[in-house]
Amino acid sequence: MIDSPKAWADWVRTGKYRPLTSVPTTLIRSIVDQTPDTGVKIAILKLIYEHFKESPPRFEAFAARIFQMDDRRVVIDQITRASMDGGRDAIGRYVLGLNNDPVFVDFALEAKCYAPGIPGVKLNTVGVREASRLISRLRHRQFGVLVTTSVIARQAYEEVRQDRHPIIFISGRDIAEILIQNGKNTPELVREFLANEFPVVSLASL
């Protein structure tokens, strides 16, 4: 009995057992978890949404950049043309392994500039239809990335995670936090970044 596992010894002594438990591995983020939680993040996200809402193709390039800013192992190969994207707004590769002997995993990225549900902007969630569209476009051994200024609806989130589809979700709060982590930590700096790298011509000015 001295060398016996404690759980077994306790069962022999008391007749009671404790089942093994583990921390759940399926994470479903709530709408609150995906929504900016500070004034600065709210201001940054609102600025981004207002900048791109009339020009979705420009948001696609921005979304690809956000994914790349979050992880330097991301390589963006192409921002696809709107008329020929086949449900994929960008395609790229994720680098694994050694620098002198890398392995590449392909991915497809979908971008959705939806109303983010912050003060003054009513929420428009990304639902099952949008998630299913991306999943249907994935090829063998590819993973998907869905970037949105909004949030992923709970049903869509649950279905993707429960069915183990290889999809990365980047929501509005994530976008703001990625920019902040990369030094774009004020609305002024974000505005300058957008103007320099993702200029959008207003329809009113034409």
C-alpha cells in the first residue's frame, strides 16, 4: 500500500472514488468576449469600421494584414479579386518547423466588415451561413481564417468547434488588441496607419 497511487489507496480505505476530470478543450467565446472592453479599443474598432464599411475589398487586404501582424509566421500570397475569390478573400501559407527546413500549411481567409455592436453602431453578427461558406471552400489540409469587425454568433461558433473544423476566428476586439500590441495604440495612430496603407476613396467625393 505504501507505493500504491493515492487515488487507489483512498478507494480501498473508504470505498469512494473520484472520477478523473479534465479542463474542457472546446472554447466558445461569448459576444462580450469578442467585443472591445475599453474606450480605446471601442474607438479604434469604430474607426476601422467607418473607414472600410463602404469599401469591402479594401477591408480584405486589411484583414490579411491583421492576421499577419498577429503572427509573423503568416505569409500572405494573394488578395483575391472580388469577382473571382470563390469564397476566399485571401490565400496564404503558415510556416512551421525550422527556418532552414520549413513546412508550409495553406490557409484561406475570409473578411467580413460587419457592424460591430459598439455605441452608435448596431450589431450584425457573423452567422452559420458565412462560416459554412468558408468551410466549403477549404481544400485538403487547409485551414481557414475568418476576420470580422463584428463577432461570431454563438451557434456558428459552437458548430465550428464541435465539428472540429480548422477555423481561426478574429473578431472586432481581437483586431483592436492586435493593433495595440503592434504599436497602433491610439485612434490617431490607427487613423494614420489606415490613411497611409489602406486609403479609401469616399463615394461622396466622386
